[in-house]
Amino acid sequence: MSKGTKSGKCKLCLETKELNFEHIPPRSAFNKDTKYYVIDQTEYYQKAKEYTFGNIKPKSRKEQGGMGEFSFCFDCNGFLGSNYVRTYKKFAQIAMSIIQSNDKNIKAFQFDISDINLLKFLKQITAIFIASNHHTFTESYPELLEFVRNKNTSELSERFRFYMYLNNEGKNRNGQIHFTNLYGTVCEFTFRPFGFVLSIDNPKRIMELSEITNFKHYDKANKLDKLPIVLNKYPTYYPFPLDYRTEIELNSST
């Protein structure tokens, strides 16, 4: 179902144009028929437990047709689709298949990603964070725009570190920027089967997660026969960044 268009400033080319609805993550990566509620973020944070475990029902109507925003113009949406989305879809299908075909209690998986163009995958992740945030996000971090817009570049400042995990339990996380006491500036996006964290200006590694920053150095010409990756699987019941407590842990807390 089409959600039409809106006039506005494209978050990628920064031009004022007609914007179409950008599915976040891509529609082909299990986001075709997603149903969801739009809830005021402050209220959601204050009443996270009540919303998560059903004590409060959202007052807004249920949206459908996939999660997303009016973030990009037709040209930029098409650019992402032709260059990065198919790679993201491919990796998502592999990850979802692995999760669904194994015991639900398994908390970590190792599998081969030698057939994935990791640079394209990282650029699509970056595009997700750009689409999920306000224009002021890339005004503060313009390097992210260049990294996505230039399909050939692997240059990106070391101030940006990317992490990844698997997810099939809990709630989605919206990718918006947060300023935390423990981890500094982070964005976290979660939509099954993936979770991603973008850490900004924090030299300390986030130990719980698999760092994928080096995906930017992927060279298709020097493709490896085998490239294993280990990804932990975490639940995301609350909207707070890097909170991976289980349902049992949350219900037992005061």
C-alpha cells in the first residue's frame, strides 16, 4: 500500500524535493507488512515497562504497510535501492534463516559471510541511521552523508564505530541519536533479524557486541573463500540503548 509523497528536504542529497516513503529497514528485508503504533517518545521512555508488557495500550491508531519515514527523494531512494538494498536483503535472509532453523535458546551464532559485499552492507546501515534521524544529525556528522552518497569510497573517520547483533525477541529500536552516561553518543536500530549500534567519538569498544567497523575496508577484488563472523543474539524489550535484559530479568526488577 502506497503512503504517497510529501514535499520536504531530502536527508541524503539535502535538496528540497518530493519525498517518498522510505521503508526502514528496506521493504524487502521483512518490512513489507509491518504493523506498528506511533507513540510519543518521552511517554514511551517514562512508561516503558507498562507499554512493553501490556499494561498500557497505545492510544494512536495502528499503522501498517511497513515502518519508515518520508526521508529521501525518489532519486536517492532509487540510488540506495540499486546499490545497497539487495545486499542488505541477502544478509537479512541468511540471518533470519539461521535464527529460525536453530534452537531459540541459542545465544550466539557463527556463520560464513564471504558472499556478502560488506562495504555495501555497511553503507545501507549508515543510510538507515541517516533516515531515522533529524536533519541536524548529518549537519553534525556530514562525513556519514559522503560515505553513503559515494558508492566507491571506503573512507570514513575513525570517530564512527559500528556494531551488530542478532535479534528476534522484544521491540524494535528506532535508530535515533542518544547521549548516554555509559556509552557516550550512540544510535541503535533494531528490526529483526538485526540490531545495529553506531557509536560516535567513543574510543572504548562495546564489548557485548560484534564490531563491524572494518566492513568499510571490504575489497570485492580480494574476496575470501571463507569469512566467519560470530554474532550474539539479544532481546530488546525496552527502548533504551544497549539494554539487553531478558523478559524474566525485567519482570523481576522493581
